Amino acid sequence: MRTQSIENIKSYTTAATLGVVGGYALKHAMPLSEYEREEFFTPAVIDSLRNIENSAKASEFDSIVIGAREGIEDVSEDTIKIFKANRVNILENKAEDLLENISNYDKHAKEAVIKLARRVQQSGLDAKDAQIKNYVALAKQSRPTSYFMLVGSVIMLSFAVLKNSLFKNMNDGEEYKPLDYIA
């Protein structure tokens, strides 16, 4: 019966190793708690995210205008004039004011301006989302690794002990002998 105790030790070390790996993976897979959100997304961080979004939108706006001037963008001059005239409405995401200002122009110019405005808004949202992902990764990285690894290890070891003590002898077809584990 000595072989059985060696098999148990192997299963315990395997379970502990899997628990450590699982706990480490859980550290990064678990969503942020409300406490972590409040801790990392302070008003200063939220203002920083707004600044990043606004600067990305302004940069995209300027690149569209420069691209149209240099012939890179396939946009008519009238559309660019309308687009430049509504810079504030586009950058501040005032859709109602933008639609009101361009209502007097022809259908193609309106569609082109709206398409460009959406592109500007999307670039701001993309920059903001990328920065939010960075902050979330930072928050998850600051979690205590040892805690997650220890909890994962304990849980997996508990399952291994239960499996070995309850189901090992049932599979062997032998009668249960408690003294075999002591020897």
C-alpha cells in the first residue's frame, strides 16, 4: 500500500500547482470590485480620461483637415468648410447643434460632415477606452498575488484530499482500510 501514498503525494503536488496557476490566472480574470473602481478611478483620473479623449478628437479633426488640404482625404472643399465651421460642435459632441447648423446644406454635404464627425468622436472614444484598459490592468496588477495563489492552492488541495479519501478505494475495488493511510 506504500504505492498509494506516493500517488497521493503526487496528486497533492499536482493539485497545489494547478491551484497556484489557477489563482494567479484568477487575479487577472476577475473583474474589478466596487472598492477597486473607487480607488483607481478618482476624479483626477476621470479628468485625465476626458483630456485624453478631447486631445485625440482634436488631433483627428486636424488630421482630417490637413488630409483634405493635401488631397489624402477624399472630401470636397465645401464639406471641409462646413466641417471646419462646426469645429466646436464636433469636438464637444453637440450633435443637435451640429445638425441644426448643417440643415441648410445639401444632402451629400450633410452626410459627409456627419460621417467625419462620427470618425472624430470614435477616435476620442478609442483613445479613452485604451486608457481605461490600462487603468484596469494597473488595478488588477496591484492585487496581492500571494493571496490569490494561496487561495487557489488551498481550494485545489481540499479537492485532492476529498478525492483521495473518498473515491480512491472505491475505484480500486478494494475494501476500505483506514490503517493503510497511516502505514
